[in-house]
Amino acid sequence: MPEAVRNKRLLFVAPPYFGHVNQMLVLAGELAHRGFCVAFAGADLFRDRITRAGVSFLRWEPEDAMP
């Protein structure tokens, strides 16, 4: 794997809706497969789906960001 790819880190963030997560997860999984360090911030509802794609999961619920 080229050095330029190995050092790249990507973070995907999506609201907790299947239509948003599923679309972004295809790209996130492909980039992880190609050697990029990929994490996906999303709701616990999607934890299994995200980790099965080979992407690191970070818990983020939209209400966590609300004052």
C-alpha cells in the first residue's frame, strides 16, 4: 500500500437515517478496503452495519451535539 494512502484518515458523519448511512457506508467501506484509515460517526443503531463494512465506529447521536 502506498505511503500516501496509509497516512490518510477519513471521518464520515451521517444523520441516523438508513438512506444517509447506507449511501455513505458504501464509499467508506471501499476506502477502508483500499487501505485508508476510515471511521464512521453514527448512531448505535448502525454500529453492526458499520463495523461489518470494515470501518471503525464512533458513537454519535445528533442530540449529543445539541445544547
